[in-house]
Amino acid sequence: MKTESEKDTMRTLVGERVSPGLAQGKAFVYRDVLQRDSELSEIDSTQVDEEKTRIEEAIDDVRQSLIIDAKRIEGRLGKKSADIFRAQEAILLDAAVVEELKQTVAAESINAEHVIRTVFRRLARRFRDMSDEMFRARGDDIDDLSRRLLLSLAGIQAHSLENLPANTVLVARRLLPSDTVFLSRLSTVAVLAEFAGPAAHAALLARELGIPCVGGIPELLETVHMGDVVLVNGNEGTAVLNPDSGARQKFARDLDEERKRQETMAQVSRLEPTVTVDGVEVAVMANVRSREDVELAMNCGADGIGLFRTEPFFLSTKHFPSDREFAEFLLDSLHPAQGRQVDVRLLDIGADKNPLYLHLPPEPDPFLGRRGVRVLLEYPDLLEAQLRALLEVSQHFHIGVLIPMVTTESDVVQVVERFQHLADDMGIRKLPRIGAMIETPAAALSVPSLKKHVDFFSIGSNDLTQYTMAAGRENPLVAAYFIDDHPTILRLIELVIREAGDTPVSLCGELAGRIEVIPRLLRTGLRSLSVPAVLVPDVKQAIRHSRS
């Protein structure tokens, strides 16, 4: 709750420019259910049995969902993957755990929510203090169970970001990919984040949605309150809380001018060719993740879709989707781009992108562990379901299929072989174009061997920078080392293009949308860029004023 002194007091917050643009709306302050301050309610002796019953009902509810998840996963990925959910069920039903929950209710006379937080935090700590790595990893399972139980107690069946009201300014400490999949430009007009540098997933999403984002605002959740009116300036990296009438009127004029500028630029983008000053044509494609994005890309004058991200579809579903469901999603999403080139990336999960229903085992160093193609090869049913769907979609669209997180020639060969085998089974003579993502130095240095098996390359500069500069894109402590236009990165891009020869190369990372870097990118030999849809007009205009 706000204090009297905090109500409707105009205040300017200064952060870091993450995604450009202007927007105004009302604040929605988001906290993960495990990080929220639970309301500690003391109960009397007559309420103890009632709270025990609530805990029992939540345990039964979560147990049923774990059984369903285990059955679904076993049918798709086998017993090994399903056993993860069964292990969680065993922890949940452990007599000692259940007894500790009930005893805590009676001994401390507190409500079920606080009991679950207390007992499961204690249990997670016990596991994490063990010497055996396998047991330490169980701490994540405990947190997951605690989250499920708290949501069950609250009667929440959906993610709290799934149905945001219109004109929402989302305010968060940080946003994970599993959070951002529910965001839509139809509801979220801007994002403020305490931890979100230009390369963070929250930043990437904001740019692709075309919504302003300001990051690096200290003590954000202690400053902004639910329902505060916020004016966000992503161009300057500022936000005004509870503006007075003068500030609102000026911002309204700025918004109107920005809207007119964007409409003019989009019209030019659709009608004029994208040719450099010295006569070199450059393709400007769009990065998308939904039909809404594809429609925007076409309206902004994109030449095609250079990167269709499939992760949001898989992260937002509550169960393991079938190849039929995936195919239907793609057929609907790609419809506005009929007749254009569309490159779809295979599911790129691992590290901080893990669908709940897969529940990939925790790893000591996930960003250097099983990511992208490594996960797909570990779970062949997951790979083949996507390939079957893409073969069907290829009968209706000019698609390319991108293999994510390639490091070795074997990664590509195994996927291509499975693709060919499935095509033979389905009676499809010709495979769609196959491409490899260049996101690691190993892949960049392996282009001569990789190009024997693929039709094109797509350079993902975000991960290429992360792995080349040894700087995690989500880690604010090393943000100064995440330099995606560092000479080393540009040399790797130039090397890839030179050694690719006649094999087409595109750049789809955030670097591709950096207007000030475009002249240098063109000098490396790049002739295809893929950027967030809203940036297409500005990128095309920058190319028209550059030399190759």
C-alpha cells in the first residue's frame, strides 16, 4: 500500500535505454510467487484443522498435475524424462514432509501459505547443503513444488502475466523467458525492469514487440506501486511516475509526433527499394514469434521472415504439444507472409528457457550445457515432432529450417539425416532449405565443414557475443564486457561470410538493428539482416544512406 506521501507524487526514474519508443499506461508490479512477501496470518486453535485441510487439498491438487505431466512426457519423451515428475511426487508425498507441514501449522499457529514457504525453504536448503551434486540439484525441485502449492492455494491456474489489462506498464525485478512468453503488445505498452541490460531476454522481447523498455532502475519495486500512472521514454531511458497535467500534455504531443513519423517511415519502407548509396541491394527481414508479429512485419515492409522463434509457443502451452498442434500454429502464424521467405528456428531451449512440462534436469553450468540442438538430439521425439510439422508446413510456405546452437559438424549431420528419413516416410521428395545458426566461435570457425550440409547460415550475434566475450547476456555485473560490435565480433562475422562463399549468410541478432553499426556491418559483406519488425523501416533507411 502507498503511504500518504507517496500518493500521486510526480517523480522521474532514470535507467538505461533498452528498447526505444514512448508509451503511457498504468503500472502492473510483477513478482514471482516465490519472491512475493506472503501475508503472515496468525490463526487460533479453531482454525488449525482448516489450514491443515487446505494444505492437504493443495498437495492432492499438485499430485494430480504431476501424474498428468508424467504420463504426457513418458508418452512423448520416455520414462527417463517422466521420472523427474515422479521424483517430485515422491517428495511431495513423503510422510516426513507432510508431517512437518502439519506440525508447523499447529505449533506456530500460522496460515497455510506461510507454512509452505517456511517448510519448503528449509527443505530446499537441506538439499543444497549436501555434498552430492545430484542431491543439491533437488533444491530446484523443492522450489518448483513450493511454487505449485502456493499457486494451488491461491486458486491460480494461469500465469499472472497471461491476462494483463490493456495499457499496462509491466514493472519487474527481472523477466525470464517463461514470463515473457505471455506478453502482447495488445496489453503491454512498456516494460520497466530493475535488471535488464540491452542483451537480456526482456530487452529482446520488448524490441520485437515494438514496446519501450527501460532497464537498470535501482529499487524499482520499492518505488513503483500497482496502478501508478507511468510515462515511459525508451529513447532517453526515463520514466515519469504519476505525472502532473503539464507533463501529460507534453507527452501526448510527443506520442502523436512519434506515431506520425513511424507511419511515414513504414510507407517508405514498403514502397522504396533497399539499396546502398553505391547500388548494392540488401534484404531486411524480420524476427517474429507470432501471427501478430508477422502481420506487423509485413506492414512495416519486411522482405520476409529471417527468424521465427518457436520457443514462445512451446513455453506458453501447458502440455507437450503434438506435431499437429505445432503445424497448425505455424500455418496460422505465417499466413500473412504467404509467398515470402520464412526461416523457422527449431526449438532453442535449455539454460533459462525450460518448458515446465519437460522439466529438464538442472545442470551445474546450464549456459555451457545442453542448449538448442544438444537438447533436441538428447530428446529425439521432441526433434522429430517439430520436423514432421515443418515438413507439412513446407508444402504451403517457402520455409527454411534453422538448427540452433550448432558447435560441431555432427550436430548438423544428425538433424539432416533425421529430417531426410522423416521426409521419406511422409512421401515428401524435397527437404525445405536447411540452415545452421552461428552462435558460437566453434561454429564460426567451422563454416567450411558445415556448409557441406546446409543451404544457408544465420548469425545470432547475441549468443556469439556472449560466448566470444565470456560475458553472460543476463548478468549485469559483466555488462561492460558484452560488446556486440567489438572488433572481434565483426572479424568473426566477416570470416563467416568469406568462408561461406556462395552459401547465403544473414545476421539476426540485436546487432543487426543497431542503426549506428549498419555501415560497419555492410563492410563485412553482409547482404541480409533480420531485425525486430518495428525497426525494419529505420534499418532500411540507414542502409539507403550507407555504402557497402
